[in-house]
Amino acid sequence: MKGFRVINSGFAALEDPCGIKVYNKSFVVIEGNQLDDNFFGIYIQNGRNCIVKNNTIIAYGKEEQQIGNGIHAWKSNDLQIIGNSVKGHRDGIYFEFVYDSVIWRNIATNNIRYGLHFMFSSNDSYITNIFRNNGAGVAVMFSKNVTMINNYFDENWGASSYGLLLKEISDSYIYTNYFKNNTSGIYMEGTNRIKIEKMFLKVMVGP
């Protein structure tokens, strides 16, 4: 699927309306599309070896309960999420039970909750992404063997906000990530065997 403009999916609490849905499919390519004002942007369920590349995904959510995620993947594996711009959703990119996948060169801005959110997703990597002005930058939860390299966590502010939240994860590697003006750079809870190298922190104080 390439070069489409998909708009105004509508809102529903139970049906999960979205711009593009992939159910029980393999080797699907979603590339170069514009998704505007959809409840979920791109939704993949039981996907295998799918590519989501160079899409622009914009919504206008104000509250978590009123909007879905920009790129939502559930119970999938071997996904490639590359070069997408995601703005204004609940979570920019959301993985749950997703394995052996890569998130590379995406930009997630102004999402209500997280720029990127992992739940029960292992053996994944996210590399050279930008997470800016989200409720919090990235949350990795209940996962293992996650590789996090060369990402930018900028201006993720709030009373309980973090650049990177790690909760109940293990055996993961964090290398050359950049943190600028986050409430907290990295917050860890219940983590084991995490290797962190070359972390760059910058905080601007005052006007």
C-alpha cells in the first residue's frame, strides 16, 4: 500500500477504527502514506515480516481515552518500522507481544502519553529515533533483550515524565543515547542486567 491519503476514521471505544488495518497477514508493505485524524493510524495484529515505512501519521488527541496509537502492533514479529513521523496520538508507536522487530529513524512528537511504548515485547531494537515533546519519551515494560541505540529524548516534561522509563526489564543494552531537557533522563524500576554506555545529558535552566 503506497501513496494513499487516509482521513477521518471516526471514534469508537470498542471497534478500534483506524486508517490502515493489517490482520493475520505477512509481508505487507505500508509506505509513503498520509494518515490524518484517524483514531488509530496503522494497526497490525498477528503480522509477520511487515514493513511500515516513511508514513506521516497525524492526529489531534487531547485526552488518552479519546485517541488511539499512531502505529499499533500486537502479537506480531519481524516488523520493520522505519522513517515514520507520528504526532498527536496516545502513544506514537506501541508494541505489545511483538518480537524480533526494529524501530529505526522515526520521529514521535507531541503524543499524549509516550513517544514509544513497549509491553511484553522482547528481542527488539530501536535505533536513531527522535522522541520530542511527548508526555514521556519511551517506556519499556515487562520485556527483555531490548537494544536501544543512538536515540534522542528531547523536551519530555511533566510531573511524572521521563525521557526513558524502564520497568521490569532485563538483559538489555543502551548505547549512545541523547537526553535534553527531560524531567528525568532515565528512570528504572525492577530492572536487571542492563548495560548503559555513553549516555549524553543536557539540561537547560532558566528562560
